[in-house]
Amino acid sequence: MVTMDYEQYNIFRNSFDQMHLISFLYNVEYYDDILFLKDPKIISINVSNSNFVAESSDIISVDDKNKNVNSLKFDKKYRSSTNTDDKDSVKTKKNKGKLGKIKNKNDNSSIKKLTAKSGDLFNNEIDSRSTLKLRKVSLKNKKNKLTNENNNDEIILKDIDKEDVNQKSIAFSESSKNLFIDEPLSIKEFSLKINISEAELITYLFLDRGISATINEVLDLNMCTHLAEHYGFKLLKSKSNYAYSSNSISEYKSSSLMIKKSPIITILGHVDHGKTTLLDSILRTNLVDKEKGGITQSISAHEIFYQYQESEFKLLFLDTPGHESFKSMRLRGAKITDIVLLIIASDDGLKPQTIESINYIKEMNLDCIVVFTKSDKLNNNIQKIKEDLASYNFLCNDWGGSINCIAVSAFNGNNIDKLLSQVCEISKSQKLFVDPQQLASGIIIDAFVDKKQGPIVILIVQNGTLRMYDIIVSENFVGRVKSIISFSGIKLKLAGPSSVIKVLCFSSVPKAGSNFLVFSNEKEAKKYSNSYSNHQQNSLPANILNKRISPNNTIHHKQLRLIIKSDTQGSLEAIIDLLSNISQEKVQINIIAASFGNISNNDIHLSMTTKSSILAFNVNALPQISSLIKKYSINFNIFYVIYDLLEYVKNLMLELIDPEYSIALTGNASVQTVFKMNKGLVAGCIVTNGKINAESYIHVYRKNIIVHKGYILSLKYMKNDVKEVLSPSECGLMSDFQEWEQSDLIEAYDTIIKEKEL
């Protein structure tokens, strides 16, 4: 604190008005905080002739750190500031502007006010002030830190209470300690999930569990659970309590412009039950012949207009794959549908994917029509199928239930019109309304990378209208619509509700199955995207197959390293799901990289570095890539049917398994004598039972204890090499056993190679 005696005060009082004094102190290098004292109490004045009268104007002082300022230094600055009138006037003009700024700051409490208490001001307050450690802060930093907006006459401390800081840093909300894990995670992913460094996790695994790990190695569910509990996290059984919640896009605002929505009809059922053939009959197309392997391997959309009761209905059909590995595609189809056509082959009955579809229908309370295909065949058993459906509480209307059931034949067109009429009737009864004037919202059903245009998303507009140049957001991806193309290949300027379109809008590929929204401005779009990205991660679960760290990490498996490329995100999901169902007790699949789009130079280099095989699904290698594959002898294969890819991976895994053998007893022998030869000891034997082969696997017993197991290296009869010796002949044999003794017993076995199994 800078103090002034009486003479100094008079000098300043006579030379400067209060404005000059404030300006002067503002430029003193020791200035930090200015404390205004209203009506200060003067303790004593040591002067002889005093005409001093305490005025009501504030006495200005600075903080304790400036107590070391002496009067000589103070006088020096005073004298230097009053040498010339020119300098003084210039400084006055400059300081007027600064003073105005200071006064404005004073109004916002940037300069602290100290209310003097009654009594001895200095003695009462000195103890509390002396404990404060006020630091020197530059004016620029000070402006940023003084944020109080209350115009109170209270002491406001700039130093933050350490106790408050600790409470804020330690106090976690209950939700921040909740954790939901339903799949294996890499150490890096687990670190991000619990906000603990990878180094900390790796150190703990090594010191506490004796496991040496890297950040890319995968923790299985048991190890994830152990680590989560070790670091104080509470594991949730359901993701509903943990997942980031946002406003559902299905909650549309009511409007006078609402119109009836065209129904989305999803075709579900088991593989080879005639889903695509039925759609061909409805559309009068020939889609089946265009499918590789005769099976559907992606979601496809088709529109028709059907006349029913003097009204024209627009019907949008989604054809879904029936193979078990395409579960994600079927689930997405069920989530966005208005009506389900459950296809059951009348000559086959209920199958696993049929039951899976029934569960979706019941869980989501979907309107459904059961369609019995192949009804023209003589061996149909529709009544038996209806009985099986009843066991799942899925009753057809002629059995007293509410489910419409119809038998059709796609080959002769029997009951196709009746089926479409039922679809239109259900659509009429549904209260499906949308507002085409709203900003578009819907769901992304698939995504892929076009080699010319870049990332393309296949999406369904559920409400509103999507227009060119709209700002679109899906989870943490933000983009602008640059191209809209219908499934028939027509370029569009806009797409209304119940439209399935291909859109070029994002710089990278978003997650299939995620919702999308359109925003009116980029600021709101980025705000939504940023808030979402704090809670969600967008990644394919490829590492679900990779080498895992488990609490019992003593078993070491051989690894099959793969780099997988596919045409779409949906196909990639199906491949990973399919591979995850392969038993990996003997060989562990390690997916080095999994992506969709063309094969790149990076894929080639990664394959060379990791010695991985490249498997492509519906993706052709460009000429320059093909030359690199040949040059570096990379194991590369292209598949167009998912079954073929599965079988190839299984064969690669089987090649890595060491052969296993079974043994069959062929004969017995006893050692009569032992003699030495240059190559080692020879056992002279008599075959007592069966036969001994030159390649037999033998067990040597001594006093009923096995002392050796191994193969015969040489078998002789009368000094001649022979392939086998029959009972009761004599023979001489050699093996890698060099401790033969008379009376040892020998059991000879044929080894039979077992068929390899995963």
C-alpha cells in the first residue's frame, strides 16, 4: 500500500486535481487494484501547522504489494511529470481517455470498492487483508478476469477459493460415473469412455494383472467390467439410462398444411422365401436375375402407383436381405416402416429370420400382412404354418386374430391385386400425416463412397422436404446438400416425405441407421452437431473380432489378419457380423482395417506391413492397384456373394490350425535285446500281436509306466528295411529313444489325421 505524509498530500492536492491523481496512479507500475475508501478515518497527523481538513472525496490507495515504494521515488515521478507544461497537458489529454475507460470499468465493479467500517478502519481490517495473497496481474489479464456484474459495496476477492475449486473438480454427477458397455473395446476407446489416460490403463494392466498391452489391443467384456469397477464406475444394464437423449425427430409440429403420408412397406422374411420374386411380380420387373448368387444383399427401394377405390396410392416398397448376417439392415427397415409384409414360404415354414421379424413386429407394434409365397406348389402346408404362428401369439384373422394373411403365387400372379388392396386399406386406416413445408428429417439407411463423387448416403425422408443446398446434420456430421438422385437415377431438386433418395452432402460417411435433420442456418447445425459429438462415437465395431485382453490371458491363439473392403456400410456391417459368428477358440480373426469404397494405396501398404490378406466385397481393384498386388504378391480376393467370403475365411483359418491326430492300436512287441550301431541304439524285438509299421507311432512301457512316445525311424527284418512286420516275427527298430532296456514293452499305433475344425 502506498502511503503519503501530510506534506506529500498537500503537494499533490495543490498540483493536481483528483483526475490527475487517478491518471497518475493508473500509470504507476505498481498499480494492480485501486481501493476507494469512502469517508476514511484519519488516525493521526504529525505536522506542526495543520490547516488540513479531511474532505469527503475518496482517498485512493493501492494494494499491499506496493508498500515498499519510498517517497523519493514517488517525488521523482512527480517532478518528472511537472517539469514542463507541454508534457503535462499532453499527458492530461491522453489520460482523459483512459480515465473515461476507468470510470466505465468502475461502474461494472472492475475497480473494487471497500466500505469503511465504523471505528478504527486500519486496525480492524489489517489482519484480514494481510492474509490475502494478491498477485500482480497485467491490465489485459485483469480485464478478462473481472467479471462481476453486481454493483455492491462489498469486498470481492479476485483469488478463487481453493476449496471451491477442489469441490468443482472432484464433484461428478451421478450420470458421469454411469457406464454402459455391450461390446469389446480397445484400450484407446475405453480410455475415451472413462476419461482416463491410456498410459494409466496400460500401467495398471501390467503391474496389477501382469498383462503387457498396447492401446490398440481389445479388452473383452469381462476385462472392461473389471476396469470400470476398479476406477469407480457403475455399469448399467440398459443403454436407455446412459445414451444421449435428443429431441425425437418423429415429434413433428402440427400445421394446417399437413397431408396424408404415402406408406412405406418393408418386406421381411427368411432367405430364399421369395421376397424379391414377389416384388418382381408386383413391379413387373426382373430383379432376381440381376442379384449376385440369387440372394438380396442390400436394401433396395421401389415406388409404384396403384389405383384403389377411385384413388391413386403411392406405395414405397423396401426389399431387405434375408440372410442372418444382414440383421442390422432388417432392423433399420423395421424402424422406418409403416406396413410390414412378412414373407413365409408355404413349403418351408417358420425359420430363424422369420421369427426375428415376428419379434420386431410385436416389439414395435407394426401393422402387418402375412404373405404365404409359393402357394402354387403341391406340398404347401399353410395350416401348419398358421399353427406355428399361433405359438408366437401371432394369430391370423381366420384364426380369430387381427393379422391379415394371404396366399400368393409370384409366378402366376395369383392374389397379387388382393395383396395390394389390403395394403391400401391399411394405409387408409392409418393416421399418417406429414408437413411437406417443414425442414426435412428422416433416417439414413445406408452409405457408400462413390469413386467420382465421394460419400453418398441413401436416406428416407420421413417428414418435410429436402431441397438442394439445405444444411443437413446426422449425429456429429454437418454438410450441405449438393445432389439429390432418385433410385431410378433421376436428378431431383427436392424430395418430399416418403422418398428414398441418394444424396451427396457430407465430406465423410455417416453411420447407417442414424437420423438426419435439416437446419435453417449453419450456426444451429454446428451447435447440434457439437452437442451430439460429446456423447456419441461413430465407428464400426470391427474390433469386436480383434485380439482381446481378458482376465485369463494365458491362452495364445494364432491370428488371421484381414483387411476388409466393401461397397456399402451395410455390407460391411453384415460381413463383420458374419465373421463374429465363427468360432475363434483356435484361430483369432484380427481385422486390421475395415472400410467401404475403393481399394487404395494405403490398403496395399498396410497389407504389406501387417502381412494381412485383403478381402473385397463387390469392390473391384483399379488397374494401378492390381499391378501393386501382383508386384508385392499380396493375398487378394474379390467376392460378390457373402457366402463365398465366409467359406474362404474359414478355409484360411483352418490352414493355420496345426493338424490333430487320432491313434489306432495295430500291434505289440517286446524288447529281447539291445545293441549299438553307428546311428544309435537298436531294439531287437518280437512282434507278439498284430503288426508294426515302419511309420508307426509307439509307446514304450517299463514296469507299466510310459517312458517314451515317438515315431519309428527305422524298421528292419533280417538286415533289410521293411514297411511292416507281422506277428510272431522278429525285427529291429530304431527311434529317437536311446535308453532301451531288455523286457521293455512296445505298443504300435497308426496315426490318423483328424479333420480340422474351428
